[in-house]
Amino acid sequence: MHSPPVKYLILIEAAGAMQARLFDAQRRHVADLDSATEEIPGMLAGLRPAPGADPELWGSALKGHSEAECREAQVYTLPV
């Protein structure tokens, strides 16, 4: 069984470090990466983030993150 394709990448602070969180089109969590990994710039090349992770859309997916962390997050929609 394979994972669905990643549709969203969210750069968000977690315990003082930036984390890249990957989600599918239904906003289900797929994986977490250190935002400093070499894959991240390639995934984000040419894309512009939406500022903040709207709690209406991302509340349950980002449970455990503070309101401030969600407000400061950068949400990228990846081409699938």
C-alpha cells in the first residue's frame, strides 16, 4: 500500500525549530521533515506560500501547535 500524493507542505515552528509537515489533498498528515533538509528547497521552487494556517481548514491537522505557530506558518500548495 502506498501513500496518497502530497498536496500541501506547511512550514511551521515546533518546539523552537522549523518543521516541514506534509499533507495529502484531504489534509491528512503524510510525513514530517526537518525544514533544513535538502529536499525542501526543491519542493518549494517557484511556489509562493499562503500566510498562516487557517484554523477553519487546518485546525485538526495541526492539533498540538499553538495559535501563534499556526498564524506564523507558511502553507504551500504543491503541484500534484
